[in-house]
Amino acid sequence: MVQVDARLREATIAVLHERGWDGLTLERVAEVAGRARSTLWRQGLTREALVEALAGALAEDFRNAMYPVLTAGGTGRERLVQALEELCALLDRHLELMLATDEAFHQSPAPGQPPDYLRPFITFLREGASDGSLAVDADDVFETADVLFNTVAWPYVHLRGRHGWPADRARDRVLGLVLNGLAPTDRGEETT
């Protein structure tokens, strides 16, 4: 993989914020970085290399953050909470990218490698359904993991990046709401 220095990373994120993934070009990144496009090209940089650098770093950081949780003990709910806390920490480390685009988790981290960010959450939801620590239908874990991931990620990013909330406050409020909700826990008594 071609190395992308900090200035090119910042310039790539700035272009994503300005134009989105479809408008990301090597020419515009070079312009924002104050470098010649030909210089970047001679260094082996392409649009695809810039995308892979961002998506690859995000995916590697995610794997490194989730591995200790995947190998830890505890109930499905306990491990899910740990994973969501790690997700929030990851979002902080990549906050500028997250504020620039909501599609970073949809980019391939390497050629031929599809993004795979839901697998740990599916695992913990399945475990929680099995051990009784989570009220989730074991047949519905894929969709629930998708909703859970997005329900935590984007409000957290917004509160951190747009409202300037401290990390612990944003994390605690978002996770508290997502994990505990506002409704009574006895669903049999709900009325419509």
C-alpha cells in the first residue's frame, strides 16, 4: 500500500467534506495539499490509493479496537457495551473523517475486501440472545446490528463534532439511550 502522509490525509478529508466520494480527485487533493498533481502521481498516489489509505486505517483501527472485546469474557450485553464504548473511541480518533462523510464505513479497506464492521456486534447480539442478557430475537441480529451501529455512531459524531460535547458525556448519553431506552422494560404493558 502506498504511504499517505498526514498532510495528504487532511487534504483528502477536506475534499471529501467539500465534494463527497464522487468528487474526490487526485487533482483536487493535490491542490488542497499545496502540491503538484504530477508529484503525487510520481509517488504512486491515485484516487484509489487515497481512499484505501483512509478506509484501510479505519478498518485496521476498528479490528485492533474490537479484538480485545471479542476475546474477553462476559455476557453478550457486557461485551456489547464494551464494543460500543470502543466504537465511540474509534469515532473520536477518526472524527474529522466522520464529520466529512457518513460513508467511510462503506468503503473497501483494500482491493477486493468488502467493509465488515457489523460482525462483532452480530456476535455480541447472538451471545446476548443466547445467554438472556439482551432482549433480541436471534433471527434478527443482522438488521439489529446495523441499526445499533448507526444509532450509536452518527448521534455520537454529531454531538462530539457539531455540539462540542466531551467524549464521556456524548458516549454515556448515547449509549444510555440506545441500551436502556426511555420506555418501560415490560413490553407486554405497552399501549399504542
